Amino acid sequence: MTVIGIDFGTTNSVVAHYSPSGIEVLDIDDAPIKFAPYGFDCVLPTVMANDEAGRVTFGWAAKTTARGRFDAVKRMFATQLDTAVDSEGNALAVEEVATMLFAELRQRAITRGGLPGVDAAVVTVPANSKGRARHRTKLCAGMAGLEVLALINEPTAAAMAYAQKHPEARQLLVFDWGGGTLDVTVLQSVDGVFIEQASAGLPRSGGIDFDSRVEKIVRESVPGLENLSVEDRHFLRLEAELAKIRLSEAEATTIEIPGGREFRLTRSAFEREIQPLIEESRIPIERCLKDLGLGPGAIDAVVLVGGTCKIPAIREFVRSLLQTEISSGFNPMTIVGEGAAVAAAILSGELEDSDFFVSIEHALGTFTYDPATGSQNFSTIIPRGHKLPAKLMDSFTPIVRETESINVQVVEGDPESHTPDYTVLKEWDVRLPETYEDDSSRSVNIQYEYDVDGILHVTVTDIDTSALLLEDDISYGIATDKRQLKQMSDRAKAAVQTGQVSDNAQVRLDDPEATRLISQARVKVIPFLDDSEAAIIEGLVLALEEANDAQRSAAKEALKKGLSPYSYLF
């Protein structure tokens, strides 16, 4: 069995493999000449599109396409969105797009990486991602033909890659600034096992914000860029991203402007523009240190993750704040994928002297009703931080003894947080036994069994009779029928092999334009706005979702107008 590690990123993905000679990051794409010198030859942009001939493309070929792109699909995993819509209004199930991306990664590991029979993987997920996103990640990788041995957190993966060269480190801080989010995690190494001690982040801060700051400078300095075509706007966006990358190595760079013009941008001007973003990164760092009672200098090693961390001003800011030198000798863009390969080697038995464990990032429980206060309370069944796999249960008694059924909700949350946040993953109305003894309590046992593969199994058993009242798994997505999942899997694999997406994959939309606008707002705009701006756009989205036939046209125009100032984000 050939096992790989996959960093399935919002912006870029990495595939790595462990061999007796060490960790190998696989060459799985051909970066454009402009991007290749800056380390982008070892990543595949997590983008899918159709070219002019109607063939499906992935990676750089898709990213450089101005129209018809499906990107940032990973960001949809954590939302209630089940449909991905490209700029032309074509719609596919989120799982369909993600499955094709995973299938392409697998195929390239075989054809370009030279690995035989790739059929298993360890896949990384963000540290704070909840069950919905984790399940969808595993589901899509599985439909692509990969047995997912484990889902591991991205900071843990980075720490595992670091430990291969520095096993002496005990207290690590992983600073992960990717395309869409900033996550800071402090881990402790105990006998080669990494335990996450504290984690904090900024959900709306990432590389795309830095790209937009470059574009902002250009637009404020160069007249006539207000009404660019879709193609020219996409060209300018790529040029802005490239300028940001170049300024990590040069003091100045030239940006090509649509129409044959050029603009010269200096690193000092760029740093002045991004200083508020950098300063904001102080918040999650200091929160982690405060939670653990640590001061500057208490961290043994600082590991930077994500292409954004190549910016010199960010590296210096983190070094100065933590009073710890930044660990060198690692590529921030590939270190998570490398760690996933280490975990894969451990689970497949190739690395026998190392070990790791996966823990649950959010408490799992259910809601109960308190008749004294008239309020709902969260009752924990599996606590946050519990080692996986886990199998725990608790007993519950209905308030009204004679009730015929009870409502069981599987809830994920953080009851110990200053601002508790709960998500109902799934719920059932469970019928109780119709016949029962007079002295019966009508109580039930609710058991949660959570595996390292990210699947949550739920059973409800009557205590008096031991009768099994419910047995189910948590499932998400547009395809609740498992026959649909099989069909989706077959279509995705065929699309990668033939270059053609089946017509059966298309999702028929009642109003494609409305769906596209809502998707743009929720996936590509709202996550990158501050709270006040985000609230305005969310209000316009809700107005469109709730509009009747007479109101729909005006609601679409209102949302379109609200999104127009942020067109550079999509």
C-alpha cells in the first residue's frame, strides 16, 4: 500500500511521500514562468475550471483562466452551502468539485510523482475546523479513491515535520497564515507526541487580503481601472499576487497593468499598506501565550506555515514579539504536507520509532432542557481535547415520563469558551418503547464513537430493555443517498481520466444568478471583511434568500451593488 500525505489547502495543495531517504514533496504541477522561481513549482492551486475547448483543468491551468473557475471550495466545507457556482453560473455540488480535486491530486502523485498504486492518505485540516468540514474532507478524499487513514490538524502536521530535524524541541508555536485564515497554535512535545495546548486565530485574514492591498495601491495610483473586463481584472489580480511574492525577495518590483502600462511598487510602500494587517496578528499570539501563562522567550521554536509568512515584515514581527528566532530550513508552503507524509508513514508502519495521536478539537454532546430555568443546557459526552478514537456515553431521562419519543441532537461546541459557540450537526426524533414497566425511568444511553478517520457514530439504547433505538453516522452534503455518492465518485474519477465533466454532475438551479451572487458573498467576500461591513453584505444576502418572486429582481440588484466594491475578491 502506497500512502501519501495531502495538505488540501484553500489556495494551494501539496502532496508529499515518505521514503527511506526522507520526505519527498512531489512535483505535481507546472507553475507559470513568472511564479516558478518563488517555490510554486511544488504546489497545485486548489482550483478547477473548464478551458476554451470545454475540457476540465486543474491547478495552474485553471487558476490562470479568467472565467468558469471553481476555487476556494475548501472554504465551503464549513458552511451550509452545498452548491459551488462558477463565474458563468454553472453549478456543481461542493463535494463533486472537491472529489475531482482530490482525484486529480491522487492521479498526479501516480503519473508525475512516480508512485505506484496510491490508495491511502493522511489529509490535513485546519486546527479549528468543526465536524462538518472534517467529514466532508474525508468523504471527498474517499470518493476520489483514497482511504483516509486519519485527518490531522495542520499545526500538528507542521510540528511533526519540524520534529524530524529537531526532535529536541519541547514547546513549539506554529504560526499558520494561509490564503484565507490565520491560525496560531502552541504544541508541546512529550516523548515524540505533540499535544495542542492552545489555539487562536483570525478567521478573516489571509494572503488574499495582502493581494488586495497591492491592488488597492495600484488602483489608487493608476487612473482608468474602474471598468476593467473580467479578463483584465483577473490579469491584474494575478499581477498583484505576483508583486506581493516578488517583494519578499526584492526591494521593488514592476506590475504590468492591462493596456500595456506598468507600475513600480516598492517594498517600503507595500509594508506601510499592510502594517495594520501585520499588527492584527498580535492578537492570536498573545491570546495563546496568555492562556498558557507564558511570556516572550518561553517558546523553544517558532514554525511558520503558509506563503504569507514569506513576507519579511511578518517574519520580523513574529520574531520580535516572541523574542525567539524563526526556525529555518523549512518551506512554509510545503511543511504541512511534509508532516502529513510523516503521519502517513507512522500509520502505515514505515516509521516505527515515532507516534502521534489525534484529539478532538471541540466538545461533542447534546442539548438538554432544564425545567427549573426553562433553558437549554449543553451536556458534554466527549470533552474537547480527548484522544481519538473515543467511545463515551451518558444517560438521559425525559422530563415527561409518558412521552412517546425524544429529540436527540448531536451538538459540537466549546462550553468553556468565553463566547460559547454551538453547532447542531444532526438530530433525530427517537421513539421510545411503547410498553414499559411502572417503575421504568424511561432513560436512555446515548453513545458517541468517534474514530481517527473523523466519522462520528451515534447509538441510543433503552436502559431497561437494552433495545437499540437509534444507530446512525453523521453525514452531510447534497448527496444524502449513498447511491448518489457512488455515482458522484464514478463521475469524478471519469472526469479526471477523460477531461470531461458529466452532464449528470450539473446541479439545476432555479435562479443561477442569485445562487452565484450568494456564493460569491458568503465564500469570497464576507470572510474577508470586518464585522460591520460583513453585516451589511450578510443582510443583503438574507434579503435575497427570503425574497418572493416580486422582490427577487430588486434584491439581486441590491446585492450586486453591495458586492461591487469588493469585486477584486472574486
